[in-house]
Amino acid sequence: MSTAAANTQRIAPALDAQEGFSAGQYLICLKGIVWRESLRFLHQRERFISALVRPLVWLFIFAAGFRQVLGVSIIPPYQTYILYGEYITPGLMAMIQLFNGMQSSLSMVYDREMGNMRTLLVSPLPRWYLLCSKLVAGTAVSLLQVYAFLFIAWFWDIEPPPLGYLLVLPALILSGLMLGALGMLISSVIKQLENFAGVMNFVIFPMFFTSSALYPLWRVREGSPLLYYICQYNPFTHAVELIRFALYAQIDWISLAVVCGCTALFMIAAILAYDPSRGLLARRGETGGVA
């Protein structure tokens, strides 16, 4: 039995003594879910390596090829002309979180197929709290990946202000929650594990390429006004800009509002749409019912 399921069963007898749960009991559940996700992450070293390979390929190969050709003029939050590699770093950080959010959701589909998620959701705790705990655990994992990327990028002369490494943390948490909630929403409506990979590609690449991750929006507007408006309405664009400004001790208030609003919207939709019986209906005759 998983650690998360064991921890939730420890607090099940409380139903006989009280109607609700204490803060300590909620904390036990959150700790169990985060610990389980952390152990899974540590045991899946390939996942950690693959999460870093994608952005590092962009930084070391793609950006290096345009290092002396492309640059970005003085635009907020930058105080001077910058090289292309420095510009795309916030977008690559957000890309790590985007892929991590989708991979965490993929694991939810797998858990639902294998029955682990079913075991978790039969606990007496509210379903919304269990899903939020899964979201927090996935965001915590993405933070480790992002800071590992920043550590490697430092050797490639990507050096934001020292204070930016700390100030960007709240922005990374918010963007990680938004992208994780989006992945959770997608996983809530997918029944088979085989279908999820195609949906991931359909979501990840359009969101990444129609954003400000690789090029400033003012250049996009010069080339294609239609694409510019698509980028403006892309939540991933605002996640990138929130991280970009936070790295330089500034706040993009519009991006902050969009990220917070989308996080709430995606999470509420995921809670309403998530059905723990998905993936088990085909085995109704074998199990005698569903949870």
C-alpha cells in the first residue's frame, strides 16, 4: 500500500469521533502525498534527466546558434540589451513546469488504471483536498527541476541578479500550480493511458510556441498580428512573463492576475470533472462495482 493511502487510513477512525478533521490530520494527508510523489521522482532518475535535456538542448544548441545574431533590445524588465540565451531562459523554466505538469497528470491516469488513485480517493478526506495535495506535490517536484536547470545554466553565463533566484520562487509556485492544474484537468477527462500522450503533444507544443517564451511579443506583432493576439490570450505567455519579471525583482500585475485566475479556473474544473471511476468502468463486471 502506498504511503499516501496509509496516512489517509490513519485518520479514518476520526469519523467516529468528529464530523470534520483537524489541521493536523489534513497535514498528515498532505505530507503523505508529497512524500509519495517525492519518492517516485527520486526513483525515476530518467524523468529528472529528461526534464533537463529539453531546455538544455534549446539553451546550448538553439540559443547558442543565434547567440551573436539575435538579441533583445531594452524592454521591461531588462535594463540593457541582452543576448538571446538570457531572454529565453524564463521560457525554458516555464517549459520544465509545463512538461512536469503533464507528466504528473500522466501518472494520475496510470494510478487510476492500476487502482492506486482509487485507494486514495476512498479516504474520508474531501476529494478537492486530495487533488489539491497532488497538485502541491507535483509543483514541489517541478521546483527542484527548475533550480537544477538554473544551476546548470549559470555555467553558460546565464546569470540573473542574485536576489532574483529567491524572488522568482513565488512566481514559480504560481506558474507550477497553474500548469499542474491544467494537466490535472486534462487527465480528468481521459479514460485510457494510451490517449494521453497524443493529447500532451496537442497541448504542450501549441502553448509553448504561441507564447513569449522564444521571442518578444512586439516582434510577433510585426510579423503576424493574429499570432500576437493568440499569444496574448495564451495562459502560458503570462506564466513566462511572471517568471521573467520576478527574476529581475519586478512584478507583471496583469500576468499575476491571469495566472491566479487560470489556476483557480483549471483547478475548479478538474475537481468537478474528476471521476474516480474512470478507467474502472470496463471492469465493473469483474470487481462488482466501482468506488
